[in-house]
Amino acid sequence: MADFFQNGVIATLHDLGRRPTDDLEQELKSWSADRPMSLVIPCLVADLDGDAINRIVEQLSAVPYLDEVVLGLDRADRNDFARAHQKFERLPQRHRILWNDGPRLTAIREELESHDLSTGQPGKGRNVWFCLGHFLASGRSKIVALHDADIRDYERSLPARLLYPVANPATRFGFAKGYYHRASGDGPDANRMFGRVTRLFVTPLVRALAVTFGDRGYLEYLDSFRYPLAGECAMSTDVAETLRVPSDWGFEIGVLAEVYRHFPTTRVCQVDVASGYDHKHRELSAHDPMAGLHRMSADIARAIYRKLAIGGVVLSAEGFRSLEAAYDRTALDLIDRYEADARFNGMAYDRHAEESAVQVFAQSVVRAGQEFLDDPLETPFIPSWSRVRSELPDLPERLVAAVEEDHREVSNC
């Protein structure tokens, strides 16, 4: 059962199992006239063929308070764009699909590049960035939520819980981060702990950094999040327009860093959005540092190192060697706790696999440190939409117009 415990520097909103979803939705509906809400779902073309997207559409069809649903579609050709339109046309809410690889949005991306406003490499960061640009320029809503397209056990309670803290006029939250436990699965994956990158990498890395380099302000902030790598969040327009979105695997950590840079922690909260959460799991890729969780962990580490350096922390090769040792010890201590927790709950726990993952992640700690020292000025962030508007004042509205043209064409097919 959830508790009331508050730790760290941000507020935690627990799900104590006392409020039905209908009750939350009725309040959200009552606020939606003055505080309209949108939902953004970044999506790969492969997600269109999964069961998760069908369940998401089914559940969202019963949501009464959303003004608009925006889907960002990557790696799709014209036929894929038409398939996506067919799947989402069942929604009663207004909905738009950003065909990110279509000719109109490609032209906008090339125009941005020609003005030294790089949108980075294809990926979730770029996808979300264009969706946020559409949300801001359309002016239809004041609050936006974001979640992934591969949530197999999706319930409509998720966006309700996510949006509630920001939409509630009695609170001052401008950013809400979702959290949930990752301990589920079917078949051979049943009754196991997931969330390896959070449990075995991010949490011990953040605590080892505090011991090795200090700067406990930002690190305490990161350590306050129960699931910093969750892809679910909600934000107000003033937060969305200031974000420089990371374009690599450090997306979620990078967004938290941007929120920390611009807003006091009193405007930030985390909220329990699901009693369970199951989505596709990535391979560790122990022998390939450019793939899977191996690559993800290095990108995350570099994102944290960059933030610390910006804050004045001096990072060095000697410091990273000390960090590796501190990380290894911290991670192994946490494994003892995870094993005890798993046994207490009657869950399967493969200690050898957990320790093997820590060995791989330890390589990422050092490699990311060396990559940072080789290029400390690297900036993989996509510019904020406020900067885009200052350089190209009408581009956001042209983005909305391009999406509308794509929508009209596919609707008439």
C-alpha cells in the first residue's frame, strides 16, 4: 500500500487507492474550460502494429476533458501515415498526427538547420520537440501531458493522474513527473523487477556523484525522483516554451535538468500514475556500447556530467576513476536491498544478471566521462521554441499549417 512519506526536495503525490478515475476526470472536466489540456504521444511506425496503441486509443476514447491528442509519428512513409490516421480517427477528441518524415515537416526541419537551429538526430527528443512546438503554436491548450505509445497495460487513469497536479488551479505546480513500479510481466518475465537502468545505474550513479564531486543541490533534486527515467510528464505552457529538449538517450534526464534550471523545486512534483506498468524492454547489449541499455546509460551519464559542469563542478579523469569505484560499491549495496525486497515479496531475483548489468554500466560511467572530457562543450540540445520564434517568428504557425495540410490530404484519401 502507498504511504504519505515525503522525501527529497520535490512534492510526491501518492495514489492511496481512494479516488476513482471518474472522480478525477470530472474535476479535470470542470477545469478544462479555463485550463484546456492536450496529450502528446511520440510514436514509432512499429508501434502501430502493436496491441498497446489499440488499447491506448480505446481508453482515450472515454476521456472527457482532453481538448486535443497529438501523435508524433517517426519512420513512417505515406501509407504508414494513412494507417495511423485510421487508427486515431476513432478518437472523439480533436487529434492531429505530425508526420515527421513527410515532405512538409522535412522542409521545416531543413529550414531550421539552415538557420543554425539544429533539431538533432531522429529520435524521441526530436519527435517530442516538434509536438511541443505544435502544442504551443496552435494555442488550443494551456497544459500538455506526454506519454509513450508502447504501454501494454494502459489505463485512462494515467493521463488523469498525470495532468491533475498541473491543471488544479489550487496548486502552483508547473511540471509533474510520473512514477510507477516496474515489477510485472507475462510468461518468463512474470514476477520480476524491471527498470534496470533506474535501479542499477541512475540511482547509484547520482549518489556516487554526490560523494565524489559534491554539488548536492542538483543531485539531491535528481535523487528525489522515484523514477527519473519515466517517459510520462505534464507541464504548463511556460515550462514547455523554455525547454531545450535533448536529442539523445538522455532525453528524460535532460528535461529534468532544464526544469531545474528554469523553475524552483516548489513548482515541481512527482505523481503516482499507475499501479503497474509494462512496456517493451530493451536489451542490455553488453558487448555493443552503441546499442541497447549500454548506449542509453552512457548518454544519460553524459547528460548528468554536462549539467554538473555547467553548475561549476570541476570534472577530471582522476575524478571519474574515483567515481567508477564509488558507483560500483553503491550499486552492489543497492543490489543487496533489491534482493531482500524481492524475496520478501516472493519475486524471482537473478543476482548474477543484476551484478553483470552493473559491470556493463560501470564501463559506461568511465566511457561517458572520457567522452565528456574530449568534448566538454558538446550541446546535444534542440533549441527552445522561444528561441526559434525569435529567429523565425512565423515558423511555429507554419508548422501548424503544415500539419493541417497533411491532415486534410489524408482525410480526403
